[in-house]
Amino acid sequence: MSGPGVGWYLIVAALLFGTGALGVMLRRSPLIVLLSLEIMLNAANLTLIAFARQHGSLDGQVFALVVMGVAAAEVAIGLGLIVAMARRRLPLDVDQASALRG
């Protein structure tokens, strides 16, 4: 096996996940929160693919593709909510936005 070992991929994934977790906890903008969640999902994908490479199977890669599909659905719904909030001139603050009322 050429290239860096699995440990290096796990270190990068941990850094990505930590960055995403800090973004979710510290920011109030829903767009930044969604981007941070995407970073966390990409860290999970990197971990899955690293372990799949180590074990020589395709299971982790297939599961990573499923996670990418879930992430795409999450982005579509999240951006739809952000657009709906902006059109109704609701505050784009995660702490203040508890529910969209029609």
C-alpha cells in the first residue's frame, strides 16, 4: 500500500470534525451552521473511506456515497428553510428561530 497510512487520514478527519463542531457551536448564522455540518459529514466520509481502504473492501465507500446523498438532501431542505425565513423577513439567527409559523 503506497501513500500515507490510515492514521494520517484519521488525524485530518478529526481536525475537520473539530472545525465543523466549533462552527456549529459558535456561529449563529444558519448558513454557517449548515456549512459546518457539511464539514462534519465530510470528516465522517473520510474516516469511512480510510477504513475501507485499510480493510480492502468497498463497504465504507458505498456507505460514504449514502452519506453524501443524505448531505445533499440536508442542504436542499436547509437552504429552502433559509430562503423561506429571508422572504418572511424573519431574523436569520439560530437562537431566535425556533419555528416557522405560516
